Amino acid sequence: MKKTSYLLAAMLTLGTLSFTSCSEKTQQEANDTAESAGNDIERNAENTEAVWEEERNETRAEINRTVTDIDREIDETDREMERATASEKREWNERKGRLQNKRSDLNRSLERLGNETEETWQDFKKGVNNAITEIRTELDGDND
């Protein structure tokens, strides 16, 4: 009977040790998996931020290019007004006012650009792109 008790105690001890070591191994694997997943999430967040920053920089550059083109067109309008008749001057002056308004709108968009969030970015970008397309169409049409 004593032998059976010792054998039973030994088996119970070995079983407990085996279970504990298995649990430690399982726990370590779970920790490794969680750490790996955390690293993946962090890398994805960094990539997303990098893509978003690149889009903001591209949009900023496009706004600046368009504002520069508008400024050139305003300068050209001023030159045209110097040699225009009174009625032509009125038309050129109206055009200059429209261009100045569009430039102001783009400058306001440029100021807002840094405040846009990921949630509002797509709508903001779409609005800016539509405005730039409209301006470019007008500028290209006037240069024909």
C-alpha cells in the first residue's frame, strides 16, 4: 500500500510538472504570438501614416503649383489690361477677380490641410482635386 501511495504521488507530481511545463510553453507561444501581432499592427499603423503623409504632401504640392499658375495668369491679365479698351478692361478685371477668389480658396484649403483627420481626408482631398481640375480647365481654356 505504501508503495502504491508513493507511485501515485510520483505520478501525480510528474503529471503536474508536465502540465505546468506544457502550460509555460503554451504561455510563451501565446506571448510570442501576441508580441508578433502587436509588431505587425504597429508596422501597419506606421505604413498607413506614411501613406497619408505622402498624400498630404502631394496635395500640398499640387495646391502650390496651381496657386503659382494662377499668379502667372493674374500677371498676364494685368498686362492685358494695360493695352485693353475700357470694355475689355472690365472683362479682364472680372477675370482677375475670379482668379483671385480661386487663389484665396486654394490658400484656405492649404491652411486646412494640416488639420484634416483620417476621417475627413478623403472628402477634403476630393474637394481640392475637383477645385484644381476646374481651375486647370479654365486656365488651359484661356491659353488656347
